[in-house]
Amino acid sequence: MKKIMPHKYAMKSLISLFLLCSLSFNVNAKIELLDRVIAVVDSGVIMETQLNSRVQEVLRRLQTNKAELPPLNLLEEQVLDRLIIEEIQMQIADRAGIKISDSELNQTLSRIASQNNLSLEEFRVALEQEGDSYKTFRETIKKELIIQRVQRGKVGSRVDISEQELENFINSEEGRTELAEQYNVQHILISVKGGLTEVEIEAIEEKALEIITRLEVGESFEKLAATYSAGQKALEGGFLGWRTSAELPTLFAKTVSSLKVGETSELIRSGAGFHILRLNEKRGNTVKFMDQTLSRHILVQPSEIRTENQAELLINNIHKRLLAGEDFKQLARQYSEDPGSKMDGGNLGWANPGEYDPAFEKTLDATKIGEISKPVKSSFGWHIIEVLDRRNEDVSQEEQKNRAYQIIYERKFEQELESTLIELRAEAYVDIKLNS
């Protein structure tokens, strides 16, 4: 059986200064476990057995890591303070009615098991073979998930990130490193020698524009580069190789980052002449392509004056009229009860997978381009869907922005969390009986 190290099965998001695991273990030290109250925290209490158990767990972890052990009395104070903060947060969760469902807990435990390359059952067996209780571990993770939810509620609303902050981070040296994308770029240079007249330069520009036109109608970039380019990589088809934005000439970087894969740039003028770039591929942590669907729909809903049967009869009648050739846009404007798309003829715009109601999306996926679906019922009512187009879209810029937001949010969250927990501790009634 594969040995499980404690730091491997504890998820990164669950490791926190304030959240120390309280797993069961064999205690070798001679500790007298007295079942007495060690601290009163608002409406709850912390027992000495809890404190002793947590202290021993911390000592065991420090010994495993061969770390120098702190004085026991100081360690007890530190651990007790964390137990108090946990208790305060659990009471907040109880008052707010925060619950963790079995399915959510099982999903979390399955992810932990997967990080150890084990199934959930194998993970349970491995824990118990090492002397740890799976039941206790399960309760610990459940408690930490509850506390995480309390923290998100208390702290999340305090984190404010402006568009300017995002832009500053993305354009910073750190941001470029964290969010770095690599580009596979081709290049054609139509050179302009010194001393030419304006008329001669305009003629060269016309030649360069003609090359772009030939590229747009499908001629080979490699052939045109080898034929016309004065660039260093002309005979290699103009391929510059994989490069990050920082590794590209400054003149090219902004243009390349704004191109979609397969897209050719407009002419770029420099002292050397006219440049043409094509982005063939890109890769990196924030590179993402997504299948998107463009569709429109007509929505009919039951209401106080329309029964379910009447709504179904109406949508079926509209469907017959569409099949008979009536205009979708006009019928959507007349009958659809989706205020967001009604006046635009039911047009929903481009959508990513998972954005719609499951029943709606299942029908959307099964409908071919140009086809009108049969009426389908979702949680919103009855729909008729027409698929207008599909594409595989590069959403890397959006993904990059999301990643930048996440990095900034996590930093601000940690800062706010510390101050929030200090506030919660100060506002709570705490009576410590450690030395009584």
C-alpha cells in the first residue's frame, strides 16, 4: 500500500495558518486527558482533550519535519488561540445555517484521494492502515469546508479589485511571468531601402498589401515568405519559433498578443520596411480554446393567466408556423417572454458550454446549424431553439484576465482574512481557564 504523507493529502486550499488538522493518532507522550473546559467561547466551549490532541498533532508534524520544537507552554497558547478562532467561525456557520452536503464532501475527499493517485476506497484503507481514522478525517475536512465558506462570506465582500489593478498586474514584469503565453509566429519583411522617394515607398507598400490579400485567399505563407521576405527566417517559411511576448521585438509584441490563432496582421511599418505577421499557435497556462454556439430562441412561460397546457399548446403552434416558413425574428418579438433577447429577435449571442439550463443546452448541442429544434421544456419554460453557427474560439485573453484576478484576489483575501479573524476574536466573549 502506498504511503501517504500528511502534506500530500491535505489540499492546498485547506492548509492555513488558522486551520490545523485534528486527526486521531497514537500518543506516546504521557498526557493526562482531563475532560474539563479549557475555554468558554461565546455560546460554546473548548475541552482540554481537544487542546491536548491538537498540540500532539502539531508536535508530531514538527518532529516529522525535523523542526526545532517550541516551548510547550507557548505552543499550547498558539494552538488554543486557533481553536478559539475555529470555534467562533463554527458558531457563525451554525447561526447562518451553513451546511456541507454529503455529495460536496465526497467530491472533496475524492479530489484528495486523486492527488495521491488513489480511489476514495483505497484512500480510506490507506489512512486506516497508518493508524488514522477515516471518520475523523472526514469530519475534519467537513469542518474546514464550513470554515472556508464562513471566511468567503465574511471576507469576500471586502476584496475590491479595479480594472486598473488588473491591467497594471497583467502589464507588470511579475504578471508577464505568471501569465506568460508562448506564440508560434511567422514573419514576412518587405524591405524598404534608404533614400527611396515617397512614390517608391508607396509602391512597396502596395506590394506588401497584395501579399496580405494573397494570404487571405489561402496562398501559402511559407511560399510567400521564401519568395518575397527579406527577413532572417525567410527560407524557413518565416517561422520565428516559439517565443513569449518579452522575447518578441517590441514592435511585434502588442500585435501578436491581439491576434487570434490563424489570423494575419495588418502591415506594421518600421525603419526596415513593412512587416506581416501570422499567429499559428499559442500555448501556456492561460491559453484556452472553447467551443461556442450562436443561437436564438423563443420562450413561452406558464403564468397566472396561462396554464402549463396552454403554454405547451402555444409553443407547439409557434413551432408549426416556423416550419411553415414564418420569420423567426418576428415571431420571437411577438411571443418570446425572454426580455433579454426578445427585441433582438431571440438572439442569445455566442455562448460557452455550461451557460444554459441543462435541458436547454442538451437540445442546443443536438441541433445542427440552421436547424430549428422541437419545443423543449427547461426550468424557465418552453423554448424553440435555432442554431445559427458554431466556432472554436480563442478565449485566452479572458482566461488571462481571470487568472490575474484570481492571483490578486488570493493575495487580498489573505490580508483581509487576517484582520477579519483578529476582529472576530476581539468581538467574541472568551474566558480562558488554562491556568485555573
